[in-house]
Amino acid sequence: MYDLWLQIISNSGDANMSRPRSTDPSVALSIAVPQSLKTRLDQELSYTQSRSKWVCHAINEKLNQEFDYTSIPTNQLLGMLHARNVVDYELFTLLKTRVEEIEAGQ
């Protein structure tokens, strides 16, 4: 009977007692921030809140944000296309002139 009891304990010990491993484990990340930013963050958090969780949430929010392409001025977009050699100088000047005409008409 004692042997059966030892076998039950040894078979059920660590397998049922340990928690499952994370599918996305955390890694240490060392970054430098200005003292004023750290002070603001510390003032935002209560004593029981995790700074790491707060920063992870902020990073996720920023990365998941949709970029508003309408905030880029049209002439800047044209300049970017020309700088990337998507449009040549002739097409760039033609488009720039057309944009100026449209903006003047508004």
C-alpha cells in the first residue's frame, strides 16, 4: 500500500503542480529614458501597478495604431515618390503643377 501511495505521488507531483509555460515569454529590455519621462510615468502609476505592463501596453497601442496618410501634405508625398525613384522629375513637376492648380481652385 505504501508503494502504491509513493507511486501516485511521484506520478502526479510536478506534472500537475507546475503552471503551463507562456506562449510569448517576456524578455528583459534595457532602455534609457529622460529622468523627466520616468518621473511622469511613476506619477501615472500606483504603487501596485507594473511599469513593465504599462510600457508594453503603450508600445502595443503605438504599434497597432493606423497611420493617417492624410496628415502628410501632398507636395511632401510627391517629394517622397520622387526621392524613391517612383516618379521621374518630369512626372514630379507635372503632378506638382496639377496639385497646385487643384489647391488654388479650392
